[in-house]
Amino acid sequence: MRLSRRALLSAVPAAPLLAGALNSPAQAAPRGADHERILANTVALLAGTPESNARPETAAKLAAIDTTARDRLAALDAAGPGELFLGVPLGENDAHLTTSFRYLAEIALATRVPGGPASDLPGNTAVRSRVIDALAWLHATHYGDQSTGYYGNWHNWEIGISTHLSRALVLLADDLAAQRPDLTPALVATMDAYLRNGEDGDVDLDSRFHTGANLADITTNRVLQGAVLDDAARVTKAVADHLTVYATIDPYDLRHGVTDGFYADGSFIQHASVAYTGSYGTSLLTRVVQTIKILQGTGHGPEDGLNGLVSTVTGWLADGFAPVIHEGWMMELVRGRAVSRTTTGYAAVATVVEAVVDLSAHATGAEADALKGYVKHVRETSRAPLDPTAFLSPVSVGRYADILADASIPAADLNPPARHAAFNAMDKTVHRRPGYAFALARSSSRISKYEYMNGENLMPWFQGEGAHHLYLSGQDQTSGHGTAFYATVSPTRLAGVTAPVEERRTVPELYGGFWYDNPEAGFTSSSEAQNTYVYFPRGTHPFSGGARLGAYGVAGLAQSQDAAYAAAQQGLLPPDFVVHRNAEATKSWFMFDDEIVVMAAGVGDPAGRAVTTTVDARVSEPADEIVLSGRLANGDRWSGTGDRAAPLAWLRWANATRATAVGYVFIGGERRPAVTLDTVTRSLRALRAANPDTPVTRRVFSLTFEQPPGDRPRAMAWALVPGASERRLRAYAHGPLAVLSNTTRLQAVEHTGLRLLAANAFAPGTHRAGRLSVEGPASVLLREADDGTVSLALADPTTERDRVAVVLRGRRLRPVDVDAGVTVRGVPGGTRIEAATGRAYGRSLVALLRE
């Protein structure tokens, strides 16, 4: 059995560490120039400069800093027994301890603001002394003894507290040196002790806790600690460790075993297997840009200066962030458990905008112009106003105003108008067109089905089972997505999901707490077993991926059991650990210009339960006028919701109030869906224990295929058509979509208008789809151009095959332009194209051919 992190800490006596720190001599000599520059840069970052704070645009931000500090001082004055601040009791709640340190840092910040509104806080040495005394009291009574500390969430002890405390030490550096020269080294020694994964409290790059965004936080804190201690070795080591987060993750050559970070395809992963661009990714982005600012003008950083880091982060923005932001809204599929929080997708993007604003100040030329243009684009397309008061830095507020006022910089997205982003490393796909964005969440034996943790995202079970969000342009996305969507749509009936019909209980309902607590079996709050089976379980099948050809794409998923169910079947889990069996389905998504074609085969449940496959689920405001219309396969009008008497040819959902519509065309297999339109009210607390018990009401449209208990496996195929009119939907009776195959072995479709054929082969062997013979498992896109050329994209969606190949029957073709690793040769009856996919990690390899 592995020791808990608290047990490890308790085994390390705190007394020698603290005795050495407390006996350190006062700092008599001035700090080194680099360390003084780090401190000055950090104070400017947090408190602004005389120039930035004299600007009218920063007045609201400075007022907010002042108001926050006054509120904290009032709470400090009114504190009762066992509290430092009123309403924040200490002793058992680590989050409250973190909050107490944050409040002290917020008070200290207000005393360092140069200029701004008339206030007695800037330069107030008496207030600073109160903060210093409070820091000493917290350290002596609740923080300094590791034998009583380190309860609750490890993040609070290693990152949360250290972040606020390190900032406070910077803001109060001179006052601490003059009044309590012993306190800073003592506090840093305690931070080291809580970080004792490596030797001497240093960062352990082999620790699963010290990765990605967490590592950026830890190392930036240590840079600040080194600056206040005038400890060059600490700063140098912290910067070196920090720079590792900029490295692109190579799954075939992992450094320190770390899979957290950005991948070549723009994917971002945290917690080893969670797609997390929109939460931990934004934290990483913010931290690295701040650190670039903190190190500016010092001798620390990479040998080639900071320009290379700026270019790296600009690449993250273009390939990682921009595709998952739609008109200022962060897409749900990359937000992990944060989808259950009441903060909106717009608020999540505000942190990205501040980082882009600051990064643009360090970039040059076209790179700087592109970043500034993107800031303008987000501002102009967002349906919610961006409030720069939420920015961390007053300096950023001024820079943001300058960008918006610069008429020489046009607003421009970092995405082209039509883009297909295949995030193979994190099992996500985003398909963008003018008028809509389609976001698809999958999972596999590599990537988690969902993230639950700490009472957040309580009903996540099917969020990675082919769930999708279809964002329509020009809309306020808070009406139809975010917590409103997850609160009012059943977790078993998320858009795109196939799920068994059964009731499931949340983790707190099952175990009476936020995790399964069984230390003897290896389950503690932050153990690997908890991660693997409770917080973010992976699937058990490798097939999840697809191919991309220009702006078009195909994706596939072999729906599988999760890791917990598989482990329970092998007798590896305790008998009181509850697992869930999944339904079965093989699915493909073919993403064109006007349509997203979806195929499902082998849909059913070997356990005999009823199964629901949801074509789409859309929510709208209660007062919105929703109009449903449709036609049956025989041409008759569809008669209304709930009618399953005859197969549908098409159905149209329209929100007349907001002038939006989505069409559904049924092109094969089952065509008798259930259609419902209900008004649903549920509490936000059902999503997250810390949410307020606030009811949210939406009209919920649901289009589902319902299979009764014991039903045989079935197949169905449909097309989602964003913005479709009834006339356009009627025209699909004459093309251009043709289903070539829809089985558990091969799913393929042809779009005659685009002259494009796409296929997923799920099983070994040779599979025929039109002119193609596919040696599976593989994903393929084939397009013929008017000039006689043929473009072909091949990919291995399992990431396990060394080579994939197809034969294109007909006239022999020669290569015009092929990716490295692609070979082309003539064979009897056609042309064989083979791609070396052994180290591609799902990436598509492309060939351009000609007769």
C-alpha cells in the first residue's frame, strides 16, 4: 500500500527546517539586480504602474482592488473565535485556510497600488503591519506544523496557499525585511516542506502532481520565493523547471513520464488523460504569460531569450485555444469538471483574452498584429460584454483599451472561416463553418470518459460517449449551453449519446463523501486508484479518432466499458465499490460543409436493458417560441411530438424568437424517433455540491431512438443540418448524401455534391466502400477534384497500428505530393496507398494523386 502524501509529510520533522529558517540572519545586503527586477515586475503586474493607473480605463479595476481590500479588512476586524476573517473558520477546512491567505494578499495588494482612486490604503504601513502580523499568526497556529497540516485537497497545500502567500511576500518584501526578517524564510521553508516530493522541498519532475498547469503554478511561485530570499539557485532551478511546460508532449518520448501539456495537434491534457484546454489549459496560459512578464529584463530564461517562448504560446493559441472558442464562448468539451460551475464559457475566455493582450506586447510584427486582431475578434463576436475589471493586472486593462482603439488592426479570428480541428491526442473534434461550430467529445483506453472531482460535475457519466454541442452563431450561448444545458437535460440523454435506461447515483450519494474512501484498498482523496476508477476513468477500447482532409473530417468511436467496470469484472475492486455497465454502439461522424452525418450500428445492450440513442438535445429560454415541423418518408406531414407511427424523412427544430434552426435528415436504418418538447426546472446544485440551490428553467427539445428491454442491436443514420429551412430539408430526398455501409465493421458515406467519400473501418480485414478497399482498422477521406486529381487522407484511430492502407480501384494513379511515410504503387485493378502511422498518434497522412 502506498503512503498518503500527508503520511509522507508527517514523517519529515518540520522543526529542523523551520529552526534553520528562523535562525537565518536578517537581509542586510541589497538584493541582486535580477531579483529586484523580478520583484518590481511582479508588483507592476499585480498593482499596476503610475502610468497604467493614471488611465481612466483602469479606474474600475483599481476601485475593485480597493473595495476588495476594505471588505477583507472589515472581515478581519469582525472575526470571531477560531477565525482570522469573519465567516472563514479555521482548523479543519483547508479551503478556508487558503481563503485566509488570499484575503491577506488582497489587502497587501491595495497598499502597493500607485495612483488610482483617492484612498488611504496605498502606502499604508500600518495596514501592511497588520497583514504581516496575520501571516505570522496563521503560520504559528494553522500552517507551520506539517504534522497537523496537509488535510483535505493537496492542491491547497502545494499550490493554492503558496500562490497567495508568495504574492504577499513580494508585495510586502521591504516591510518584512525591516520588521520581521525571520518570517519570510520561515514561510518559504514551510512551503518547501509541503512541497516535499523531491529532495529539500524542491520540485519533483517525476511526480504526477508536478505536471502541466500545476507545474507552471509551482515553479512561478518558487521564482517569487527565490527573489524575496535573494536565492539565485532557487530562481535558476525554478525557471529551468518552468521551461519544461513549454515543451510539446511527444507520446512516444515522454519526459519524466509526463503526459500533461500541449501536443502537436493542439490538444491539451491534464491529470494524465483529461481534455482540459478550457480550464487547466487557461490556467497554464495565464501563468506562463505572467512568468514571461515577471522575467522580462532579467538574466533568467532560455538562452535565446523570451521570443521563442512567445512564439510557442502563440502556437498554443492558434491551434489549441482558438478552435475551441466560438464567438467568445469556451466549448464545454474541454472544460472538465468546470462545466458544472456557474461561471460561463464567456468568463472562461476572459482569462484567455488577458493572456493574449499581454502576449501581444511581447510579440512583434505580424505575430503581434494577429494576436491583437484576435482580441478584437473575440470582443466583437462575443454575445456577452467582456469586463476587463476581471483581468488580474491593471496594466493589461490599459493594453486592452489600446488594442480596441487601434484602427489599424482589423478584427480577425485565428481560425479560418472553415476549419476542421482533429484533436486526436485528447479524443475531441471541432468542426467550424460560418454559422455554426460542432464540438464532439469521445473517449478511449487513452482518454477519460469524463472528469468528476470534489463534488463537481456530479452526473458526468456520458459526457465522453460521443456527446456533442452544436453552437449556432450570433447567439447568447448561456441560453442553450453551459450549466443551463447540463441542469435541464438528463445525463443519459445528452446530445449524441447512446446510454442504458437506468438510474444512477452520484458519488456523494453512493459513499457519503466526495470520493470513495478505502485507504486499505488504496483509495484516498488523491490516490491513483481514485483517479483511475472514480475521478476520471478511461474507456477500454482503443478505437477513437479519425481522419482530416483539409477542412473536412471523419471521426469514429467504439463505445466501451469504463476502467472501473472492467476492473470489477476481474475482481480487482472492493465489493462495495459501485460500477456501471455501458450500452454498446459503434459510431461515426462525417463532417462536411452543410451537414454532419452520424451513423450508429450495433446499438443495444447485452444485459437486456432499454437503450436510448439521442440524435440531439437543445434547450431554450422558457419564453422562446419553438416551432417543430417535419415530413414522413411517404411525404405526409409529421403530426406532432411523440408520434412514432411512421418513419420520418426529416424534422426541423426552429427557435422563432432567436431566428435559429437545426434540421435532422434520416438517411438509413431506424427512422422512428421520439420527439419531445418539455419545460424542465432543476437546481444548479444537482450539478455541483458548492453551487447555490438556484432553479434554472429551460424548454428542452429531445430527439431520441428508444429501444425496449431485450431489443436486438439496431442501426440508424441521420444528418444534422444547422440553419436548415424546410425547403432545403425536402431537397435531401434527391441527395447528395448516400450511405454506403453502416455496420459494426464498416461505416461509410458519400457526398456527391462534394465528390467526397469517407469511411471508418472498425475491424481487421479488408472492407469495401465504393471505389475504396480499406484495410482496417482505419479512417479514410477521399475527394476527387475537377482537375482530375484525387486527395486522400489516412489515419489510424487506434494509435496502435504501424501502417494503414487502402486500394483505390480504377485507373492507376501516380503521386503528385505525399506526406512523409506515404507510399503509392500500382496494383492489379487500381492503386495501393499505404501510410506509416506507427508514430503518428492518430494524425492523418495525406496524398495528392493524379492519373
